Amino acid sequence: MPETTDHIVSSFDKELRTIHEIIIRMGGMAENQLSEAVDALVQRDSAKAELVRNEDAKIDALEEELESAVIQLIALRQPVANDLRAVIAAFKISSDLERIGDYAKNIAKRSIAINQMPPQKSVTSIMRMSRLVQEIVKDTLDAFSTSDKDRAIDVWHRDEEVDEMYTSLFRELLTYMMEDPRNIGACTHMLFIAKNIERMGDHATNIAETIYYLATGERLEGKRPKGDRTAFQILTPDDGEGEVEI
């Protein structure tokens, strides 16, 4: 959160710090959930995937705790200017972090289904994509901790990398399905997992925009960089060897 002068009522500062600490805890848990969910997929570990699903409730509980703290602070302290901006930003960021946790839970759920099928070649691509999003989420949390608007801008631009990786993985999975219809079930689950990871990147970008507003009082100008072209791709067989041109 941005630096603010100490308030006359010291408990006000304590309440602001509590909100800040909840966000950091939520972010750390969401980041770990993504890592554990993908590990469960790669290691074909359904027990670990089930743990990830169960842990999501802890992130939900923290979001509820933060909502209560924010409502109480607004009602009792009536914050203005920078303080009000910080409180509203925390409220928005907690919602994005909760959604990241939900997507990790979805990944874990689908990995349990995939574990009942033969190993998939696309797991390696999923790993690369998830590592990139983990780095972005971590950088976002670091930017929040220090109110670093420049780091937030960097995260904002990196979302395009995630989109481009998703587009490539989308093509790869469709190719596998066209090569052999027996791959359709597993590849469909993989497509949903890839989309979940891509959406995590979008939520990290939302947080970056909120951090920039929190630090400057202004909104990021310009159109958000996007590299996802899957909605505009036309699939056509090439020379009959099972590949697709996209």
C-alpha cells in the first residue's frame, strides 16, 4: 500500500496494516495453489490434487475476513483520499486473488480426471505456461508490497506473453485431437487447464492495474496488451498428415 502519514488514532493504522497483511497472505496462498495444482498434474498425483481442492476454502475464508475488515474500517473511520483508495484497492485485489485460487482448484479437479488417462505430451507446455504465470503473480505481489508502479506496468505488459503461450498451446492440443480422436477427452481437459492458467494471468494484470491506480491515483492509459488469437483462428487440414494450419 502507498505510504501514508500516521493517523491520530493508532488503531486506524493497525487496521490498515491488517488489511495489507491479509492481501499478502492471500497472494502467497494463491501462488502456492497454482504451483501445487500443476505439480499434481505433472506428477499424476491425485492425492495432492485433492489437497489443493480442499485448501481453496482457506483463501475464500481470508477474502471474507478482508471484506469484513474493509466494511468495518469504512463504517468506523470514514477514510478519505489515499486511505480510501488503499482500502478500495485491497477489496478489488482480494477478489482477483480469490479467483486465482478458484482456477487452481479447477486445475486440480481436472488433473484428477486426466490422471485416469494415458500421460499427455502437452504437460510440458502446461508447465512452462504455469511457471510464467507464477512469476507474474509473484511480481504482482512484490509490486503491491512496495507500491511499485513501474513493476506493475511491467506485469501489465507481460500478460501478452501468457496469451501468446496459450494460443500456441491451443494449437498444439487441437493438433493432437485431429491426429487421433482418442486424445479428445484428455486434450479437452488440458484446454480447460490452459485457459484457467491464462485467466490467472488476466487477474494478475487486473491487480497490476489496481496497484498502479493505488500508487498514482490515475488509471493506466492505453489498451491492455493481448496476445490471445484463439477466437479468430480458422482450423484447416494442411497436406493430410494430421497437422493444422492456424
